[in-house]
Amino acid sequence: MHKVYLGLFLTLAVSAAAMGQSRQAGDWEASLFYKSQSGESFGAPEGPDEANVKFSSDNGWGFTVGYNFDEHLNLAWEFSKNTPRYNTSFRDAEGDPRTISHTASFYTNNLNGTYHFMKGPITPFVSAGLGWSTIDSNVSDGRGYCVPDYFWGWYCYSSSYDKTTFTYNAALGLRADLSNNLFLRASYGRQWMDEKIGRDKPEFDVGKIEIGYRF
């Protein structure tokens, strides 16, 4: 699937980038992107027979806001969301095996630095960044809360099991400036979580297709 996305990107880029102008110092830019994230499995300290979690691959979305220091260097904030399905098996307090199948929510914030190798409207680039991710299981942890609501009097909800962890990432990609304002980007990389969940530090392959506006 990543090859299909890259092929589509290259076709659009080559056909349109001759009209584009390269980045200039002081330019701001923003983009929307489609994100494909790989699946991942990891286990708890007791071992895979006692507890494990498996996330499926998933497609999500996100946006960036960045600043071009010159034709080569860009610094951007990135937010993305994915909602992969997951299966987890474990033993409860009585020692009985249990299995949960549900949908998680991944919320990721990154601060990424990007270096464009060429000044022209078509250029390969490399990026790396730091940030944090929150993984919400969307499974209630048993705690309930109620707050005043203007229409219904009270609104009640329960919190869920979640975890926030430091992350870092790296990627390679290709950018095409299609006009004075519009650009396309495609990239493929990896994101690592710097905190163990059970025995393992999760890591995900990430592919992105972006359309952006420079101003």
C-alpha cells in the first residue's frame, strides 16, 4: 500500500512541480496528512502466556504547522490521531484468563526538524523529532465523574485506562512545491516510544502523504 501512495505522489509531483517555487527564509506553512501506521505486539513482564497486547495496523490523520528558516531547514509541530483495533489477553485477580478486543486512540504530538537536500521545487528530505504520545484504551477504569450541564443538568462520564509516554521519530521523504503556495510531501519512517509497556518498547512504521499551504 505504501508503494501505491508513493507512486501517486511521484506522478503528481513530476507533472506539477515545474511551476513551483522553492522555500524562502521566513515562510510559514501548514499541512494536512493521511497517515498509515503499522501494527505492533508486546507483552507484560510475566510473559506472553500471561499478558500481551496486539495492535492492528491503522490509517489516521494529522496536521502540521511549520517555519522555514531557509531553503533547507524547517521546524514544525505535528499532531496526529490513529484509532487501531487491539486485542489483549491477561489473567484477572482470580487468575482466570480474560481477553478484551477494542479500539484504542493514539494522540501524538511531535516537534520535528526537517532538512531539504536541494533548493529547488523537488527535493528529498530527512526529518527527526521528539514528542509524546497518549494511548487511550477506551476501557473504563471504574472511576466516574459528573459535571454541571446547561441543557441536561448533569453530564456524567467515566475515565479510561491510558498511558502517556515520550516518543522520538525519524523519516525520509520527498517534497514537491507545486506553486508559490501549494506543496506535496510523502515520507516513510519510524516512531519509537521511550518507555516500556510490559517487557517491550513499542515502535511503529509510519507512512504519510501530505498536502500543504505555504504563506
